[in-house]
Amino acid sequence: MSDSIDLGRRSVPAGFESDPQKAAFAAADAHGTVDDRVVFDDISIVIPTNRPDNYTSESAPEYADIVVRTDDGLNVARNRGVKEADNDWIVLVDDDITFPTRLTAILVDSMHERHLVGIEDFWPMRWVLGRYMIFHRSLWQAAGGFDESRPHGGDTDFAIRCEDVGARVLRLPRKIVPHHDETSNFTTAAHAEWLWYLTKNHPLTVAPIAIKLVGRKLGFLESNEFDYPDGFKSQANVPPMRDD
């Protein structure tokens, strides 16, 4: 009889989880054994952008496969970036973050191919943002990629379709990835059109959330989301030094 349990990527001693305290210490130490370079052999970083240079590519590790796409259309650039990528684990990121190399290696090392991991969206949306999103190529294929007809909002639609094919969406705190261009140019009309698009395509899933969002906008409903207090600064969320 085998004295280990096969968990796909690694084996652990049988009965490992029977001692929670021992398991907790082992889990904390386990991150130290993750070799970033080895994990990044399976990772491609996809950056859609319309800028000549960007924080993200400047801060990503030099040994990573980086695909920068400047196609006309955000979701077109996302899809073509995934197609061009050499590897099957895709880290889709905006062009205005400091790339979290260590975090990415730990996440990918522990992820299942039916996981979608990303930065949490804002209440009442319960999915993840394309600012920082990790998925396997097979999940992207199963979900049908990003909707190229959309000027924006394709990340939410993609996350919902990932759930529809059996994926689990896991959300990370927004402050865990430094973001350096937090202004939004979405108008109220653009938000309304986006919400209608999502509701039309995923009525049973989005309609209850749309009602909450509209109620909040009209002042009939208060957000029940806890959020960062004013002035909160994470030590991880520090903009990089630039010459300009």
C-alpha cells in the first residue's frame, strides 16, 4: 500500500492533513521550495496595451515569456496574445501594474487547470478583473475566449463563461497587485450598456446583481462590501521608480 497521496503536481505523506498544526507549518514552509524560474517555464505573460512602454513589462522577470499586443480592441488583443503565447499557463495583465513575480509563481504552482484566479471586482460583482488574471489555455478554449465584439467588460463575461464550463473563480485582494493608473474613463452610459450586455447574455446569473448595482446607483441600496479605509497603503502597493 502506498504511503503517499498523489495530488497531481506533487505527493504528500499519507495522513499529512490529520495534524492541522503540522500541516499549517508545512504549508508555510512549502512556499520557500517554489522555484520561480522553474514555474515560469510553463507561464506566458500577456499584456494588451496601446502604450509604447508600460510598468508591467518593465517589472516582469527577464526570463519570462512576455507577449505584448497592440491590436485594435482590448479583447482582440487578449485573444491574440493567448494564441501567440508559448506556454499554457496564461497571466493576463493590464499595462499599469508592477508585476508580482513571486505571487504568480506560488499561484500557478498550486492551481488546477479549471481555476480562474484574479483580482477581485467591485461590489456587487463577484468575479475577477482583467487587471491581473491567471488561467490555463484549456480553460480559455473551453470558455470560448474573450468576446472580441466588446470594447470593455470582456473580463466579466469571460469569468462567467468559465464558471459555466465548470471552473472555480478565486478572487485576490485588489491591493495585492500594485496598480498605478487607477482613474477610470468609463461613463455612466458605458457602464449601463455593459451591464445590459452582461444581463442579456447571462440573465439568471447577472440579473440579481444588476438590480443591486442599479439600486446602489439610485441610492436605494447601500453596499455591504467591506473595503479599504481611506488612505490605506500596502507595503506591496508601491509604484516603481521611474525617470520621467
